[in-house]
Amino acid sequence: MVSRHWLYFGGFAITGLLLVGTGLLGLLDALSVIADGASYSEEFVVLAMLAEAREWVVVTLVLGLLAAAFLAATVVSVLRHASLPRSDRLVALVERLEYRYPILRQFDASQRVEPTTDDRKQRLKEQYVAGEISDDAFEREMAQLMDDDSSDANADANTNVNANANANVNANADAKMNSGSKPATAIDLEE
């Protein structure tokens, strides 16, 4: 199956070719005013040419809008499915762009280019093997990456535990409400 961005690009290419063709046909139709031999003043020649080619102008504008829509769809599709390099520098650049142009946030590009812990470990190993960092620096940074990795795992586990606890509390509250028992505040008031 052909990917969606190739279909969008094909639509852009076809509408682009049709756009050029209708533009040329409109130009020929407009130039036919001059070839008819009728005498117009300079101001009226342009108006007569536009009047002669008015259908072509409308078709060209519609095709131009359609080509622009296909081009935008192609760019969005490619950006959503592109495999981007992961780099801290790239993350900083993308975050600045997202801050400056908020519409870019919908693509979630800063999350896609942010290096994972495994990427950072691999880069650290490459730097160590290349001799760019010392043994102490390698061990210190690797330990920091391991700590960051374990803290992320703990945060995820705490989030799941809190979600389960909230679900249990809500289920117990629903069970009490459905069983016909009075809410705790009403029981406390009666006693």
C-alpha cells in the first residue's frame, strides 16, 4: 500500500501541472484579445484581456488553492511519520520554535527528538571509547543516567498506584451510593 504522504505529494504534483496548464491557456486566451485586431486604449486592453480569460483565472485560483492544500498535507504527513535524529541541541531548537509558533506544538516534535536514556547511554559509551571523556566522568555520568532512569520508572509506578487507588476509592463510593446507604455526612449528623 502506498503511504499517505506519497498520495498527497502526487495530488500536489498533478494539481501543480494542471495549474501551469490552465495558466498558460488563460494567457493565450487573454492574448487573443490583441490578436483580434480590435483597438483598445491601454487601460482597456488589460481589462479586455482579464474579461476574456476570466474563467481561466478562476480555475487557476482554485487549482492554486488545491495545490497549496496538497502541499501542506504532504508536509504534515511527512513530519508526523519522519524518523528524526535525537539530540539535546535539536530539542532546544524545536522547543524555541514551538514557543515562537504555538501551532507547531500539535506535532509533538520536541518529544520525538528528545534523546531517550538508552540514546544517552549509547552516546556516552561512544564518547568513552573515543577517549573524549575520562573513566571518572564516564562512571559519574553513567550513574546519573541510571538514577534518572530508575526515578522515571518509580514515577511511572507511583502514577499507576495513585490511579489504581483513586479508582478503588471511586468504586467504593459508588458501591455505597448504589447500596442505599446514606453518605457519611448524613450518618454523622443523625448521631
